[in-house]
Amino acid sequence: MEQIVFKEDDKFIYIFIPQRLYSKEAVLNCLYWKLNELKIRFSFYSEKEFQVSIDLKNLSLHQKENLKDTFSNDLLDYELREIVHRETKNIRELIIAKAFANGALDDL
């Protein structure tokens, strides 16, 4: 079963994320919102996994536990946003075209 895996040593938390479950865009969006509080490295660990390394140097025990508790939910949130974005793309494009058509599409 593919899932997010957390590993830790004395310097970093390593998060291994299956590419089959989460898109690169969703992972990067999730990480973007954590950049102000964490020092993060992102890489392709293998053809099947992303690797996120988070520096523990300036992290309290509470922050570390909170990160482990919330990261999976945050990642799922961003993956779902990506799915909704893809599935509603055509509708958004039609709305924008209608807005800029100056009434030329009123007969549609």
C-alpha cells in the first residue's frame, strides 16, 4: 500500500511522498505555505517518490509533532484543489470568454 512515510534522524525529517498519489504541483503548493516557518528541500527520490527534507535545527518538539500530524491533511487538501482546478478549467474559460465578449455570446 502506497502512503506517505516519515523518517527522521538527528538533523532532518524526511518525508517520502508517492508520485502516484500526489502531483508535483500539489506537493509544491503545500510546501510553499510552510516556507516561512521551515527550511525545506524538495527532490525526486526515485521515479515513484518525491522526497521532502525538513531541517530540524530551528524546530521545537511541538512544531515537529504538529508537522507530522498535519502534513498529510495539508497535502490531501492541495491535491484536491488541483483536481477541482483541472475539472473546472473549461467552465472558468467559458465564464471569462463570456465576460470579455461584450454580449456577443448572449445567444449561446
